[in-house]
Amino acid sequence: MNPYIAIAGLAGLGAVFVLVMVALNLLFSPTRKNRAKHETYECGIDPTPQAQGGGRFPVKYYVIAMLYIIFDIEIVFLYPWAVSFNQLGLFAVVEMLLFMLTIFIAYIYVYRRGGLDWD
């Protein structure tokens, strides 16, 4: 028996389940439209516009988000290297050190420019 038949069967069963649930939702869900359903919901409080420029966020928040994504990517590349560390030679160790040094230099640059300050 092919070992991939079970995986294909499970994927097919999942696809059928999703399609059935979407069809049942379309058939039995209430379709009454009213104004309250289409308004923005903010924790039970009526949404109010921001006083400064219609709710714009400072660029600092986006810089922090991008740094977080870069840190996540660094960790994702670090896991396979750590798992196969015993089989890798000196070349892989040097390559990982260069990779981490590059990321560290970028963090130092952002820190000196004030990108990590919240004030």
C-alpha cells in the first residue's frame, strides 16, 4: 500500500468537510441586513475618529513590526542549522556566524538611528 494514500485521503476528507460547512452556512445562515452589522466594531464602544490626521500611526510602529519579522526569519533559518549542527563542518559554522553578524549589524544601525525608542 502506498504511504501517501492516507495523506491524500485525509486531505480529501478535509476538503469535503470545508465545502460542506460552507454550503451549510450559505443555506442556513440569516441574511437579514441592517446598519449595525456593517458598522465597525471596537469592543462595544462606538468608534470615534482620531484627533490627529484620521487615525494614522507613527512610522515607528511599522519599523518595530519589520524588525520583528526579520528576527522571526533569523530564527527560522537558525533551527535547521541547530538540528544538523553535528553533521555540519566548519564552513557551516562560519556561514551562520556571518549571517548572525549581518543581522546584528542591522540591529545596531536601527538602535543608533532611534528606531527602537518608543517615546
